[in-house]
Amino acid sequence: MKKFLVTILALAMLMTMVSIPAMADDTVTLKVMLWDRGDAPAGGTVENSKMTTYINEQIASLGIQVEFVSTPRSGSDDALSAWMAGGAAPDIVFSYGQSTFLKFATQGGLVDLSEAIAKLGEGNNIETYVGDVMNMGYVDGHQYALLSKRGAANPRHTAYIRKDWLDELGLPMPTTKEELIDTLYKFKEAYPDCIPWAMNGRADTEKTYLNFIGSYVTFADKKDEYVYSEAYIVMHDGALEGLRTLNKLYNDGIINQDFATDTTEDLYKAAVSSGKVGFVLDDNTRIFDYMDALNCEDGAQVRSTFVPISCFTMEDGSIRNPFEYAYGMYVMVPWTSADKVDAAVTYLNWLADPVNAENVAYTPEHTVDEVTGVPNAFTADELSAMGYKATLDDFNILNKHFTFTEQREGVIAGYEGKNIFETHDWFANLYDTIQVGFFRYPTISTAPDVEASKGDIVKNDMITYVYRLISEPTDSFDAREAELRANLNANGLQEILDARGPYFDANYVE
């Protein structure tokens, strides 16, 4: 990114010298980032499908057409940084990373969206439906990003355990992490070929360990919560004890030995789907992807396996369950697309409308449950056969907050959808289980300069730090920890932590 500012200044000089002619019909073509999850429809691509056709038909009257530019979901921030550095980014891009956003914003890489939003007039969809989370994209008096508004409040990660194994062995449901660990050893003893706790080596997420390690940490106050929020919690006092526990579990064969090299999750997915796994900690509903294979035969449920569990108790016996923020992705317009900012904001305003958002997320053919008001979602196979990308929410990048997401029964019905792998009561239990220990870290829309410049690298390095310590031989754990911590500090970790405390004092507002 060091060449980023030079690149955009060079482009600025070029744009002042060259007049770009408009299309003959004055239609503006926008290039929009899209995640590729390997879920293209049968006979199609993620960039060209029934949904891309539908969107373009709907926005044609606005004088806009969209071309989607895909990048793999895993590592998408790296691809985005490369696009931005090379001046080749699509006209609308997005990232969940605050450090990524701030890096672009502070280096002059983003367009201020304020004027374009004002042109929409009072009562526009952006201000009406996502306006309450827009402050997170406001930096130094400029609206450099719109924030996607999440739907139902969900935890970042959720744990699941094999209830059928507990029943077979006559074991109670664990209610503390100590009881969980004891149960995992009993799983191993009873089922020698099983993987008691399955992990994977995804390099862009802490989902497989964060809640567990966090349960060893006691925060002193809200400032402490901010300084060590989310990824940084692994550097807090107490976290090392959690890492030592995971290291012991790994060396005792409780955690799968190949997890750190499974960067694509393929081995993890296969193990869970085949019924070899006793316990997982994953994204909230990711387990749904494996449940048909586990529980169903010939299109009907014949067994029950995993159930959600809340047992990561802290020192005082309570549970801290970090939830997603009300906002999600930072949706941005790169500086190189300054001449298209009005069109980009007009398109995003169209997307923010709840009716349009629902049709994009569920297809225009979807129906709605008459009682709950929840859209009846098609399955991935049904979507593919219909000509749609399986993960339609990847198009719905701004407004995911529908009326039903505010109601218990609506959220439960949304989880259940057309899933046949479990009963309604199972999904109701999921809802109730994940409410235990509701917690959100304090947030500030900006961050210390050192974090904006070095935060992405340090956060990625901290994931590597954890993976390597989990899989380290026990007798060399301390030496390896000291080495890895020194490397983290060399890359800016301690600078960031030292800066976050004073930054909180100066900028946090309740």
C-alpha cells in the first residue's frame, strides 16, 4: 500500500487531462464487487446469473447497469487492497475490516458520499433504512463509507456438540468449559477414531477458537474491552492459559492434528459432514451446511446429532457471548470512480429499499409465510436449478434488516426456513441458547493511525500466532510463544495496544 497514494495522484493528473466520453444512451455502467464462494448456478457463473439479469432489469430506468466483478470470499481483503493499489478497483467495493476501511479513507483512496446522498433528497432509502449505522463510515467530516445494516442479532460464533453421543454414553450436557473438556476426552475414549473437537486453518477468521480463549479473560472495564476487543483478546492477561489448554487438547489428540494446514476448510467440512466430529465452534449457523448429510436420508430426517451449547464459562461462572455489531460491511466507492459516485449512490439507494433488498436476498419469485412474515427461502440446490447463485445475500450488500428480524418467532422461522434436518423446537432452542451472555464490544468509528496502517497485518499474524501455539509441542510452547510475540511486536502489535487506550479516552462516547 505504500505506492497507493502515488498511484491515485498519478491517476488524478491523468483524469484532469483526459475527458471520458459518456455512453451514447447516457447509461452509467457500474462495476460492483461480488464474492465468489464457488456457488455459481448450474450452467452459469457468479457474475452472470438470473439475479444479475433481474437487478439490471430493475435499475435500467435509473440509467444504470451493473457489471459484477468477483473475487474469492477467502482472502477478499487482499484482493481489494491489490485492486486499490493498482487503481483497478470496481466502482463499489466492500470489506468487513475497519482497518482496511480506515487505511483507504486516510490515504485519500475513497470518495466522500455525503453530497451524492444529499442529492437523493429527504426520506431517501439510505438515510431511512441504514442511516442509524452510517456513523461508522464517517471520518474527519466525510462519509467515506455506508455500513450494511445487519438483520437479526446473532453471535459472532456458536458452539455445537453431538447430543446423540452424549445420550449414548449417558453423559449430561456440559454447562462449563471444564465439563466440556472432560466430555471431549470421554468422546475420544468411547470413539477412538473420532475427532472430539474439529478445527480448521482458515487464515482470515478466529471463529474456531475465539470464544473459548475469551472465556479465560476478565475485563477490568469498558476501556479494557475496547483495547482488547475481538481479535486482540488473545493478547490479554489470561488468554495464554486458554492457549495452553488448547495446546494440551491438541497434543492429547482431542483437536485434529492437521487443522492448521486445512486453510480451505475442506478436511473440516468432510469430517463434520461424515459424522466423525463431536464438537465444533464455528460461525453461528454454519453447522446448517452439514446437517442434511448428518441427519437425513432420502430427503427426510432420520436422526438427531448436533445441538447448540453455551458452556464457555468465565472465572465468575458467567458467559460472555460476543454478538455481531448492528452494522456489517463497509461499502465504499474508490477515488478512481469519483465520476460515478452519483450513480453508485443511486444504485445503493435502490438496494436499501426493503422490498428490493428482500427480492435480491430471496429472489423475486419467493413467497412469504402468512403468519410470521418470514420469506420462504429456497435451498441452495433449488436456487442453482433456478439459475441463481446459491448465496444471494452476497448481492444484498446494504440492508439486511427486515421486520421479522426483530421478533423471536420471526428469527426462529428464518433459521428454520426449508431446512428439514431438525424440528421447529431445535431451531427455537438455538435461538434461546445463543441469547445467553449477550455482549457487544464498544466501538469507535475511527482508530489510531498506527492501527489503520498496521492493523490488518497484525490481526492476520495473531491468527497464525494462535494456530502455531495450539499445534506446538508442549515442551517448546513457552519459547515459541516468546518468539511469535516478538514477531508480532516487531510488526506493530504493542504500538497498536499502547495507542488504543489513550484513543478510547479521547474518542469514546456512550
